[in-house]
Amino acid sequence: MSLTSPVLVAILALLVVISVAASVWIWPRLANTRVVTVLGRLGLLIVVNVCVLLLSFALLNDQFQFFSDWTDLMGTASTQVTSSQAGGAASLAAQVPVASPTSAVATATATTVSSAGNGTVYSVTGGQSGVTSNVLVYLPKGYADPANATRRYPVLIGFGGYPSTVYQLANGFRISGTLEALTGRGALGPVIAVFVQPWTPAGRDTECVNGGGGAGDQVETWAAVDVPAWLTVHFRAVTARSGWATWGMSAGGWCAAMTAMLHPDRFAAAISLGGYFRPSWGNWQPFHAGDPRLHRYDLVALAGSSPPPVALWVFTSKPDGLGYPSTTALMAAAHPPLSVTAQVAASGGHRFSTWQPWLPVALTWLGRNVSGFAPKP
């Protein structure tokens, strides 16, 4: 029986009902203070709670696909990964010049929320979008050194999964140590690492899109236009698009790909870990069925009709029912100047431990193929 089978959920639900009914039936027979009956009551409580926990795990796993099958759960799943390439070369996609929009971007404003180590959280209000949300900024080692006072740095913007805070990726992927290790061995140049909070208002699964409502719905504009404009003014960020990239996991992988593909004038590359390429609406539905604005967010259709000059690096697994189908569709549709480099695992669920080992691989690819992120003396 499959770990994600509805039959398993039904069996576990039946076990919960049986265990509760059995406890109600047997409990009066254990109504004294003898050691045996006390242990009996304790045993009944343990059985009921174990059945409830197993059912809860099965329901959550069915929804979020943390584990794809029994071998994945037991840690004995296949580690086979297939690499493939679609569209043009990544290095060429990142070098294509793209004109920026002629309209001026209104200045974003920000206040400092907290600071720890070399990371600072700001509350940034977009001048164009009107959205206010948090941005976490990690500055690279040596940024404050007077010898580097005129040096500009590439920017890597991260999107966490839904729900999350700006610390999810930074902590979950141990980003400071990862970046320093890659920089130390010459695989990647020093970068300004930025993490944005697109799930705003709090709890809304925005899918990072511009909704049909007022200023507070314009999350795409906030993340792709306002935040980069603010970063360029307040930090020594490079201005060339070859020095800007996005990355994310799960829903954040979707946001990273969407932001880069719809704004190639700013971003040259994107990394998606367990992401997808069409929006997966949750508790917020900004467009009615058939709304023409939905077509803007179909990245598979975009890859086939008007492919942007963006280099994508994608990781997914075949059992991932959300990421794998749209990844295969994107690979089939992609053609130059879009470039898609995909790593497809034979097994693995929709969870951190599946994706964590692949971030250094993806960032090494970024340093090799996107000139702005290449290590420099």
C-alpha cells in the first residue's frame, strides 16, 4: 500500500474510531487504583494517541508530500538523479542585454526591525506597489572594510516556502556558512544575500503575484521592482542584471522563477528547489476563472511563446506531484534564449532534507554560468 494512498488514510481513520470506541467500552472495567488497571488506562490512552498521531501524519503527508513513499520515510530511497538541459546555454542567457522600463520607480522607504550578527531585518514599503513587508539583508564578509569601499556586490534574493518568515531560508540552509564556504573555495563571489517576506498580509498565500485589488495586493511589484530599487540605493549592489538572481524552495521556488522570468531586465538567473511553474492557489484567489491576467503567471506558456533570456536551475523529484509535472512541461516548452538546467531525483519528498544538499550545487552553477556571481580576485 502506498504511503500517499487514500486507503491508508481510511484505514488509519478507522483505527482511530475503533481505538476510541474500545477505550470508552473498556474504561469502566479499569476504574480502580490497582497497578494493573492504572497501567491498563495508560495503555488505552497511548493507543488512542498513537492512532491519532499516525492519522495526522498521513493527512499532512498527503497534503504536503513530505515523504513520497515508504522507502523515502525509512531513508532507503534511491539517490539516483538525472541531469538534463533545455533551451539555450545558461551563460549565454545571462549575458543577453535587456532594456529596463523607461518609467521611474518611486523611492521605497524602510525602517530597521531587528539586527543580529551580520543580518538586519528591515520593514520596506514599496514606493510603486504600496506593499509593506520584511526584508532580511546579510552583507558579505569584508563589505565594511575600507579597502572595499568602492566595491559593488551581486545580489541573491531568496523566497521562503509558504508559510514562512524571512529567517526560514537563512536558518534552514545555514546560508552564512554556505556562502562563506563557497566563496572560500572560489566557487562563488561574495554576494549580498537578501530574503523577502511575500506572504503579506500575514498568513496570505499570495503566490507572489499582483492581485486585482488595491496597493496591498501588488506583491510581484514589491519583490521584483521596489525591493531591488531600495537595495540599489542603500547598499553597494551592482546595477547590471548579470549580478542579480533569485532562489527559493517550494512556493518560494515558484516565486523565484516567476520573478526572474517576468523581470529579465533585473534578474539574469533563478534557482528553484522543489518549486513549480504555474501558481498553486491556497487561501487567496486573486483572479476568477478565465481572468486573462492569469495567463501572465503561466511560466510554461511563457517559455514556449516568449522565452525570456534567463538561466534557470531547477531541482525536483519524480514523486513530487506539485513540482515534477510542471517542471517536465517547462523543459518541453523551453527554447532559447531561456535556459533550464534540471536535476530530477528518482525519489524524495517535498521537504528541507531533500533540498538542502542541492543549494551548494546550485550556487556553484550560478558562479560558473552567471558572470556577476563569478569569483573575482
